[in-house]
Amino acid sequence: MEQTLGLYLHIPFCKSKCAYCDFYSLPHSEEKMDAYAAALLRHLEEVAPRCTAHTVDTVYFGGGTPSYLGHKRLIALLKTIKKQCRVWDRAEITLEANPDSAGDWRALWALRRAGFNRISLGVQSSDDEELRRLGRVHTWQQVKDAVAACRKAGLDNISLDLIYGLPDQTMERWENTLADALVLAPRHISCYGLKLEEGTPLYARRDSLTLPDGDMQADMYLYAVELLGQNGYAQYEISNFAQPGYESRHNLKYWTLGEYAGFGPGAHSDFGGVRYGYTRDLDGYLAGRLDLAESETISAQEREMEYIMLRLRTVQGIDTREFESRFRQRFGPLDAILDTCAAHGLAQRTDTGWRLTPKGFLVSNRIIGDLQEELHREKAQRLARAAQGDYRVLE
């Protein structure tokens, strides 16, 4: 079977830091961006020999705000990837962009000519007041302008990121944001619940914020699932919805245990059986140091746990035969937990195994925790039997 690989390039530059963001991002300057593009080129050339057995079928420029790097630098990076790696001619190549930096259709046209074929716009809300509270630098009008510019440039595979559960957000405002997004008819929509991450300005102001309570956030989520489904956007992961054939192939790698290699400070990889991440140190990276913040070889037991956790994030869910074949571990003991979930409308049996329902997604962390605990217990029992000379794996 052909080995495929996704590439992730982290572009850490932003015009300003959003109030809720804990990603590694820094103010941008032309001098720094020139140096960073050169450092990424060196990094790509260094790692490329390890990728010769793989076909690159997805490339993702994330951030930060990659569009601030400018189309010329982005094109140079993609040309290097195509030169150094075997890139599938139908590879998905995504650029994350802020709406305020994606309004030049000529620059977008040049990106499309170079091979970029998917744009992910960080929209978050159609309400300018909500955008200001979040520290976003764009307006809703700029979102509309960016979508129009993408289409004029021939980039039709457009994704919009939205956030619910914002400070002072009402159900009506969330409904309006979804309705406005649907008018733009993107191919893909992501809906994320706001998280107050420690170290962010919003977290520092958490005691003074008026946030929708848990029940309201659940209602917002379920409303989005229903509305988007009614309008042709099938849910394929907890937070992601797409028209048929427009699922994010790169992000699906994360949820299906595919291999991916990251480049840049703060970027993470799961490649060659090793999970590793680079330190969040721009100056060190510019100096040519590829220091690792973490690196670990993933055990079979950890992969089992990941399989359950990540597959249950998807609508496809768990394929029980695949699980048993891949990990030589019985799935049967987990059925009782999922049967209980099904009785409460949280899970469903499928032709191949199990999946969570939208209501189940809301409490997925608890369900996954119960399943992993049972898996640990079953493994301990299996080891105990092996110590007594019983080496049966599957019943």
C-alpha cells in the first residue's frame, strides 16, 4: 500500500494577537518574514530525504496568519516542497488566511496558479461588535470581499471558521452568524466552541465576562449541526461540516492516525512512529536550531487509545474489525459502555461498529475516558491470563 504524508508549515506571524488565542504567533515584519521563509526552505530541504518513500497528498499552511507572509514567499515554499518531495498531482494544498489579508484577487490567482487549491478563512463571527471583543482585525464586509476575491481568482474550495459561546453572545446572534455564513455558500464550515485558554487576555478577564452557560452552548452546537445538515453540509467530525467531497483531507489525517510532518517553531509531527514537536523559539529557528520540545516513540497501547479517542471524534466512528485486526485487542468488552450510551441517545451502532451522535459529541470526553479505562482493565486481565499461560488475544 502506498504511504502518504501530510505536510504542515507553521507561519507564526499575525497583525495582532486575538484575545482568545494561545497558538504560537508573533508580530510580523518584512525582515523577519524574509528570514523565516529562508529558514523554512532550509528545514524542508533537510527533512525531504526522509520523505522519499511517501507521496505527499496534503499540504497545510497554518498559523498564525500564513497569508501575511505574502504570496511570493508562499509560492517559493510550495515550489520547494514540489521539488524536494513527491507531491500527488491532486494533493490538497490549504492556506489559512485572515479576511483582511485575502482581498487581493491577483495575489490569490498567483497562489492558485502555483498549486494552492483550498482557502480557510478565520471568520469567527459575522457580528462586527463580537469581532472587536475578540480582538479580530477584520470586519464582516472584509469577509464577503475575501470570499468574492477567492472566487474571482478561481479558488472555490473555501472554508469558514466560526466560534460560538462568545462573551455576551445570544442564540439569536449565533443564528445570524450561521445564516450569514450560509449566504456565502462556502464548501466547508468549522464551528468551534470558545475555550478560555490560560495566558490569554480573555482568560485574564474571565471573572468579568458574561458567557453563555453550558446548556446554551450545547443548544448553539446542536442548532448548528441541524441547520448545516439541512443546508447540505454533512457533519464529518465534531466541529467540521462539508459539502460532499469537500472534507478537509489534511485534518482527517489527524483523526485517522495518518502520518504528517510539521515545519516551523511550535509545529508538531507524527511521522515514522515518532511524535515530536519543535520549541516555540523563532530566534533559535532562524539561527538554524531545530530544537525539540518533545519527542516520543508511540507504543501500540498508546495507539489503541488514540484510535478510540480520535475515531470517536468523527461521524464515521470506530470500525470494530479494523480495531481488533490492527491492535490484536478485543473490542467486545467496550460494547457494554456504548450500549448504555446508545440507550441515552449518545451513540449509535453502525454497519462496521460504533459512532457518537451529536448529543454524544457534547460529552465525548467522558465517554472516551470510560472506554479507555475499560480498555486498560481488559489489557490488565489479558496480561494476567498470559502470566498463567493463556495467550489467547481474541475470543
